[in-house]
Amino acid sequence: MKDAAPQTIYLSDYTPPAFLVDSVHLTFRLDPEKTRVISKVDFRPNPQAKSRAFSLHGEGPALQWARIDGRDVTPEITETGLTCEVPDAPFTWEAEVEINPAANTALEGLYTSNGMYCTQCEAEGFRRITYYPDRPDVMAPFTVRIEGSDPVLLSNGNPLNSGPGWAEWHDPWPKPAYLFALVAGDLRAHEGSFTTRSEHEVALNVWVRPDDIGKCAFAMESLKKSMQWDEEKYGREYDLDVFNIVAVDDFNMGAMENKGLNIFNSSVVLASPETSTDATFERIEAIIAHEYFHNWTGNRITCRDWFQLCLKEGLTVFRDAQFTADMRSAPVKRIGDVIDLRARQFREDSGPLAHPVRPDSFVEINNFYTATVYEKGAEVIGMLKTLVGDEAYFRALDLYFDRHDGQACTIEDWLKVFEDATGRDLSQFKRWYSQAGTPRLSVEEEFADGTYTLTFEQHTPPTPGQPDKAPQVIPIAVGLLGPNGDEVQPTTVLEMTQARQSFTFDGLGARPVPSILRGFSAPVTVTRDSSTNERAFLLAHDTDPFNRWEAGRDLARETLMRMAQHGGAPDRGYLDALAAVLRDDTLDPAFRALALRQPGQDDIARALHEAGHTPDPEAIFHAADRFGAALAEHLKDTLHALYTAMDVPGPYRPDADDAGRRDLQNAALALKTRLDGGAAARAQFAAAGNMTQQLGALSSLMAQGLGDAENTAFAEQWHDDRLVMDRWFALQVAHARLEQAPKTAAQMTARSDFNLKNPNRFRAVFGALAGNAGGFHAASGAGYELLADWLIRLDPINPQTTARMCAAFQTWPRYDADRQARIKAALHRIQNAPSLSRDTAEMVARILGD
Ligand code: TRP
Ligand code: ZN
């Protein structure tokens, strides 16, 4: 819907709702094109409110009639809702609307996907279903009646009654409208049950289309583990008789935590060894946990307004990361998260889309479900925990659940709980929520008379709307190693609060080697001049696994930066130290696989830009290629030995140990394929009994321009499986070289199985194009043009996904004048498309800095 003058919403303009809701009754008469929604809502004036003006949100529902206390009324309808005269006392609102789920390609509100009905209401989708105060600080118990011909009719809460063609649900927990959900379809349940520690039995179901019923067991096990873990770690029990999960094929994001009825993108529920990689299994486990954990952090305690989004998302990401660390390997999880943070959040923080963890304004809230709100939001909680300690952290969380259960809260409420639990003043810490940008931490060291001094200086570059930054509280976990590799100072947390600050360590016999920011104790960039020798020493000796990996990563990144600018080759010190790590059988294979993996080309571009250079994507591509070749050549024997040693005996299991071995085996295979003409990869492809090995082999081949036969065979084998074919589409584009990438992407869109209405398929092609740095930034500009063409086409169909994918253009300020001009031309072309959505218009304007 085109909004003539899109409104900017400000945090500082918050006012409490004029009316509160005591209860909601909804009746749905389902029909693909003419669904009727009858609502009955009990309102009461909010004693806290300043105004008595009554208005409801609504975008699109066709109002049939409305009554207040049984008397017909004629509300004034606007583009965004309605207003009406109401009594200055409690009253009952009733209305009937008509909506068209089949025509809803935006996938917000009630829509159909492959013949099933489903909803997505976060953030502001409920207003597309009916007229209602669609804001998270209005919470109410819901009773829902669904009438329809589908065999399965689901909504939130507990089942009340049902009969042929109808079902009734009651959710006793007051909730905001964004947590409402409804699903109807011909679905099958994979059933399970869980008994809470207070002996309440909960029926669990994973609902899928009949063909997928064999792919639900892993999701079910993940759910049970999550329920158990939240009881043990946080003392949080589940609070309804049933917990339903539904898989849908058309979905804008990963999954949604609707109360008692989580809805998932089928790509993060359905799993089988033949069709899913180890990484997918891990992702499913993490997302099931994430959505389940929202039951307390998000649902029981929700957000007052959408500026507080990180209150639920940062905390829930933090909790799911703790869960994965407990289920799998904590250091491996941490390293993986930091790789992801740098690739997505640091990228955002250093460009035109930079915004605070708690933004203070927005046009379209859907555009703020970002790496900054989610992942940096989780990092901020990790820092808080590091600063107060584990015991105080859990005490503060208990207080949070106690004090705020049933409420819609703010970041102020959250920090107050920590202040009250610990007696600390968190006013400076709060800057992490309000200042955008990644702080840069520079380090100087001095050693004299047995005293070692570390001096840190912090500086946060300007971001849009924030030219100057004040110093932030930075917990810097530090350890010191002696010359022989022994730890002379175990990890200690330095609390930096000033712009420049020194810390001393006494009684040292020799100049130590510092291990700074252990465990990545703060989301900052550390700059420090240190020699290859010192990094190789840390890669060999650091007792902190994160920093051990980081030392190798720093070396690889600096080498790639140098090679992209001046050519040359990786130096011997790095290669030898890496070989030693790879051969060290006391180290977890998953850790070794991470050590072997190169930094992404986009990370190198960012690092070059931050160091004051103009990155050349083609030069980076070639540097990465030569770097890989040098690794393969130098590590030849090691790779060969590892490839054989990492064979996993026995039946496939998706656990961390086996997955780590397959990961290292695939990482070794990728390099080996540069040496053996693809022989090992072809053999692995032919023998593969699971998708991890099949896809690992195929992508090793394709990365070297090999494997045409395997590629064709793969598509033939899996042409009926949408999720596997998404992987195949992505692979074609991901491995196309430079100028070939946009051409391949264009070819993919011409296939009969390309479907622009399915976000997974669209993202498979264009996410892969945007992620192929050399190809997307190919000098001709063809990558930019193709993406712009398809975003213009997608926008009228699905604004939310279009707007998210615009972020591919956010790095334009890094590049040379020619590329900048081409990217801006593409953005202007999108901007000038007729009836551009508010979502996309905001993104493009922010990227261009308008
Ligand atoms: N709250 C969801 C989560 O993080 C994410 C979400 C927000 C979402 N808006 C959405 C998911 C729209 C799907 C579609 O768990
Ligand atoms: Zn979430």
C-alpha cells in the first residue's frame, strides 16, 4: 500500500494507549478469497492515558459493520485505521470484516501458502486481519473460533472445543496482537510430550504437510531439549497444555514465536540426513530453541513499543547461544557467532544503515529486525553478564521475571533490574543501547621493571545522525603468556570506562605476550601492531580457544589484505603455525575446521576500507584464490592425512562430534580439490550417504569450475525437493566467477522452477548473488543491475523481503567512484519505481543517506 508521506515514528513520542483490552473474541469464517473475521473486544479507558480518543489500526480489511455495546456505529475509516466516538467508560466493540488471504503475497497478516492458511502478525500484521489496537503494550486474553473445511484448525493457547468444520481455542495469557496466530490446512502431526518439573504434561506437535511427516523427529527432540534447558538454566517452565509448531513453505523470515503456536519457515524445521546438512541440523536446533525461549523473553514479558525490540530479541538470541554452547561446543559456537557478527553486524555498523541497538526512530519497523538489534543486542547482554558475573546475572534475571511477568517493558526496566540486583550504576553502560557504530580499541604496551602496562584508547567513528560519541564501558578480558607459552596471568576482566585508560600487571619476570579480548568479550575492533611471530605464537599457545583462533584469523586477514593490494603470498610462519594446529589431534575437529576457513571476501573489503584503502573486489577475489592455492600446496600432506582421518564410522548422527569431523573433512576436501583435479570430491559425491557429504563434494568441485556431471545429477535427483533445490540454486550463483555470477543468476530466474513469490527461492538466487562479493561487484555493474531489476519486480509482491534484500547495496561508500555511481544508479532506479512500498523506500533512502 503506497503511503503518500511516510511517517517517521519517534521513541520520544511514546504515549500510553487510550484504551486497554480486557478480552478478545475472534471468529474466522475461512475462505481463500473472502474470509470473514468477526471480532468482539472489551475495552476500558486506560487510567494512565492522557487522551480519550478512540482509534484502531487496520490496513486493508473491508469493514462490513461495527457496533458499540450492541448499537450500530459508523466509524471514520482512514488509510491506516479507523476512529469512532465511544463512551468514557468500559464498552464492547464488535465488528465484521472481509479479507482475501489468497491475494496476500506480502506474507503479513492472514495468507495462504500451498493451500494452507497461516498468519504472520509481528510486527504490525494483525491490522491486516481486523481493526484492533495493534501495539505491543495492549495485551489481552484471546478466544478464537475457526470455521473452515480443513481438517486441522489451530490457534494460540489451549484447545477448547471442536467439531466437524470448526474448532475453538483459548489463550489465557494476556498477549499483544503480534503474537496472535492461526493455521488451517491438511496437516499431519509428529507428536510428542513433555512433563514439566511441576508435573504438568504438555502435548507437543510438529505440524507439516503429509509428505514431510518423516522429517520432524529432529525438531521434536530439539524442542524437548529446549524445554528442559530453560527449566534447568533459567527456572522457566512452559505454561499451556499444548505447544504446537507448524512448518510453512512461504515465509519472510526464519520463524515466529506466536504464543503456543510457533510458525516456522519449513527450511528450519524439516530435517533428514539425506536432505539436510549438519549446519542445517544445528540451525534447526538453535531456532526451535530461540522461538521456544521467547515464551518467557518476549511473550510473558513483552516490549512496550517496537523501539524496545532488542529487549526480547537480544535476550533471546543470547539465551539460544547459551543453549547451543551447552548442547555442543562452547568455543566453536562463540567463534561461529563472531564470524557472523563481523560479516553482518560490523558491516551494518560501518555503513549508512548503522543504527543503535535501540533505534530512536523508524519509518517501517520491519526494517529494524537487523543484526544490530539481534546480534549486537545479544552481545550487549553478554557484556552485562561479564561485568556483573554469572551469579548476579541469574539473580537479576529472576528479578526480571518476578517483577515484570505479564508486562510490556522497556530497556530502562531491564537495566533497572540489574541495578537493583547488583547495586551498580549502569547509566554509562546504557550507551551501548543508544550509540551506533563499532568502537575501535587501540592498544599500546610498555614493560619496565617487571611491570607491564596496557593502555587502551577507544574511538567510535561517526554514524548517521551521531557525529560524536561518548566513551562506552568495555569489558576487556585479558590474559598474559610468558615467553615459553605458559600463562602468567589467567583471564581477568579489565573494565574500561574512559576514552584512554591504562592497566598494569606487576611482578612479571619477562615481557609477556598479551591475549586481548579473550572470548571476544566486547563487540569492538581491536587494532594493535604485532608481529607475525607473536600471532603465530598465540595461534600455537593461547589457552583461550577464541583468541587462539583469532590469532590465525588476524594473520589470514592481514595476509589477504596485503595480497589484494600488492600481490605476494602467505608467509611461512603463518602456514607452519596453521599446519601445526591442523595436525594437533587434541583439538576439536570443528575448531580446526574454523582455523582452516578463510575470512570472507566482504570482510577483507571492509577491513581495507577501514584501513583507509579502496577495496578492489576483483583483486580480493584473486587474492583469495591464490591464498587457497598456497594453503593447498603447503598443507598437501596434512590435508591428505586429515581427509582420511576424519572419516566418520557408523550411521549418520547430526551431533556436534560427528558434524565437526565431517566439517573438517569437507574443509580439507575443498583444498584437496585444487590439487587432485577433483578425484576425491567425485568419489565422495558418488559414495555420499548424506547431504553434508554430497553438498560438500559438489561445492568443492564447483568452486574449482569442475563437477558439471555431478551438478546435473544432483538437480535430477532432487528436483522434487524444494528445500534441497534452494541449496542447488544458491550453489550455482555462489560459485560462478566474477562477471559470470550475474549471468548465472539471470539464468536461474529463467527456469520454470524459479518462483518469485517464494522468499526461500528468491533468497537462494539473490542472497547468493549478494554474497558472492566478486560477482556482485563485478566491474560491469551487471550484478547491481540484475538485483535492482528483480527487487523492482518483487516489491509490489513482497515489500518486506524486498526491503531486506536492498541491504546488499549498503556497502557502496567503500568502493571506487565508478562502482559507487553504478550502485547509486541502481538505487535511484528502485527509488523511482512506481508505487514503491514504504519498506523499500525507507531502506533505499537510508542507504543513499537521503
Ligand atoms: N520474532 C521473530 C523471531 O525473531 C522474527 C520475526 C519478526 C518474524 N518479524 C517476522 C518472522 C516476520 C517472520 C516474519 O523469532
Ligand atoms: Zn526472536
